[in-house]
Amino acid sequence: MKTIVHMMRHGEVHNPDGILYGRLPGYRLSDTGRAQAQTVADALADHDITAVFASPLQRAQETATPLAQALGLSIVTNDDLIEADNQFEGLRVAVGDGALSRPRHWPKLRDPFTPSWGEPYIQIAHRMLAAANKARETAAGHEVVCVSHQLPVYTLRRFLEGRRLWHDPRVRQCSLASLTSLIYDGDELVEIVYSEPAGASDPMITGA
């Protein structure tokens, strides 16, 4: 029995101040982000999708909406899909004039492998795996979409591929509105397929 769990990153967020918004409320999709969400919805409209899950954050809920509406489904909120916790939330972290240039923040950077500035990678991987398993069980034999965030989606992928979880964020393969599709044969993961229905984008968008 083949089941596909599409882990989707949300679309572009309206963030003119370049804040690392993390789990802060009130960050909505930009016009481009809404267009990206609609493009993915159009691309998946003829797929055998029987459920749509999303992080509780506004940008994820807005990204899930066009697809859910097109398929006549309700969005199921799953807190396990939420963005990673980060102690730099609410700050600018751009190179040069951001929070990282201030000595008082340097102790937060002491351990990049856990990491020391936020939610441990292994904790992210485990909760995302729980979300993927719940989605797979819900849509067994069909397809399901889970809208989440860049770091959680990419951490789950590295975990499933057996790679170390700490990494250089500049090399993440997880563009805005991209799909990291987990393909299962019964309960066994047999393939991971990455795609960009809405086109490539800079994966380093602040706070994504």
C-alpha cells in the first residue's frame, strides 16, 4: 500500500524589517507567498490527497488554505509541525548589523551542534517524525500534505536519511513552498523526493 506524505514549507512571509519571527504571531504571507500557495494547490489539485495538516502559525495556515479549499477539506492543525524555538526570535540576524554582531548574544552561539540558541535538532526531528507518522496513518493508501517550516522539514529529512542533524543553513534544500515528499510502502519509507512546484527561492529568508 503506497502512501505519500508531502512535507511542504510555507510561502513567502511579509517581513519588511527582516526580523527572525520564529513563533511570533501575526506574520502573514506576502502577495508572492499567497501566489506560491495557490501555485502548489493547482499543482496538487488532481492528486489523491485526503487530508491537509498545518502548523498552528498564521503563515502555515494561510499556505494550506488554497489546497484545502480546492479539495473540500478542513485544515487539521498539528502543533508538532510548528517552527523551531529560537532565542533570537524577534531580532534582526542579518550579517553586519544584526544581533549576531553584539557580544551579549555570543554565549548563545557556544554550541552549534545542539544548537545552544534554540530547540535541539533531535527534538525537532522526533516531533516532525510523529507528525509524519500521524499523517501517514490518517491517509493510508493515499496522499497527505503537512505544511510546516524550513528548519523542521529539513531536519526531518536529514534524520530520515541518516545524516547528522547539525548543518550549514546556507545549503538547505528547502525553498519557499517546496515539497519534501516521503513515499511509503506500507509502514516502510522507500523514497524521499524533493520538488519546487512554485519555483526555486532563497532558502535563507529570515525567520522562515
